[in-house]
Amino acid sequence: MRRLNKEAYFFSYNGEPHGLRNRDNMKHWTVHMDEFFDHFLLGKPKPEWMDKGVPFLEKGTRDVSPMFKKGAVNPPAPAQKSGG
């Protein structure tokens, strides 16, 4: 990528093998990919992580969105109708 003068981003998650298995890491990666494409395809401003990166000691300690915080309230499931 460097020889082609293209930007590239490396995601490394602590304790993960080659693929992602942890659900929180999957959500984190998905949000970052959305931000990446929003910037390059829709012209939105660059998110902070693209400019500054994430220091090694802070890996896995930041939340991407309040939506993904542990203990966040999910909307109630729709009530199921009983057959009668």
C-alpha cells in the first residue's frame, strides 16, 4: 500500500487469533469500517482514530459509541401474540 501511496489501517485486537471471535471486537471493527467508508466515500470528516491512532496501552479500553457500552439498555422486544 505504501508503494502505491494509499492509506492503510491495521487493526489488531488483544487476544484475538487471525479472525475476530469476540463480539465486542466485531462491533468495534464494524463501527470503524463505517467511519472509514463515510470519510472516503461520503466526504465526512476524518475520525480522530484515523489521524492519531490508538496507543498500545489504550487498546481495548476505549468505547467507540455509547451504543456499544456494556449495560446499555436495549429496546424491548415486540410482544408476541398468542394464538387463540
